[in-house]
Amino acid sequence: MFIDSSLNLDFQFENAVPFGVVVSVFDAATDGIQHVTDVLSSYSNLSAVHFVSHAASGLATFGAACACQAPWDRFITPKWGIMPL
């Protein structure tokens, strides 16, 4: 699970996830896509990847990076080993 540090959460979200779930908080001022890419390079055969971040229709932000200019399911998620639905 990846969490954007810019979210003003009233509690420590990373403490609320089930045991065994890996939580990585990415800095809102940095390239979150690169952060996710770096972290996921250490894993294989994941059953799910979750994001808690900002989004709007047609875009998602990952820290200072925005997945909004190109079809990110074709360009970004293959780097992460995630196939589009």
C-alpha cells in the first residue's frame, strides 16, 4: 500500500492496515511514480497494490508526479508489472 504524505489523515493510516501488508509513504514533494517503481522492483507475484493519494476524473497524482498526460495504464503500470483490467 502506497500513501501520499500530503494527505492530512486524522490517524496513522499505516497502523490501520492488516498484519502483513507492506506500507510505503511517499513524499508529496518528490516523484511518487519513481518511488513506487523502486519499491515494487523488490517484489514479484503481488496479488494487489493499493494507493491512497489525490485523484480526479482521468488523473491520479503520486507525490509531485501526475499520471494524467498519457494513458498511464499503458506506460506506467507495465513498469510495475501490473496489467490493465
